[in-house]
Amino acid sequence: MMHFIVEAVPKENFILKLKFRTGEVRLLDMKPYIREGGVFGRLRDERKFREVKVQPDLGGLVWASGADFCPNTAFMESKPHARKAQPRKRKDKPGTAAGILEELESAKSKA
């Protein structure tokens, strides 16, 4: 499967938050690549690191310094972004057992 990055957001500590065409959001730690030096060594300057762009035709990452990063490698080397779970809102009918329990729980939380 060919992966395609549609959005790249630089975060603190040389982490990139990547959104793929599939909708999946993953975090890529670029520190190991920057430490190795070479073309990625130029990204030690955080201002340069934050200039990351997505290649519109290939879905990879590119920087003005000439560094680029393959979207498949970015996917394999990144980790899923853990989102905070949103509490599920129940909408049970009043008068049912579940509805009565929901009303009691709601009253407890307000007290």
C-alpha cells in the first residue's frame, strides 16, 4: 500500500504530527534522523525543522534545506496518535430503566 501524507504539523521536540490520506493521524519522531546528521542534520535548527511541507504530488515530506522523507517510511516509523476519548453521551428515553439511571447519575454529578 502506498501511503500519502496530506498534512504535517511540527510539534515540540522534533515531533511531526502527520495526517495520512486514509484519515489516520500518526506521530513521527525525527530526532534519530537529525542526530545522524547528513541532510537531516541541517534540521537541528528548530526554525528550519518547522518549515516542513508536504509534497503535493508524492505525499512525502520536504524541507527547504533539501531534506525529504518518504511517506511509506514516515508511516512505518511513526506511531498512532492517541487521542483523548470523548465521553459518550447517552440519550435514553425518560421513564425507562436506563433513562432513570442516567437521570440519577446526572443528578449525582451536579450535587
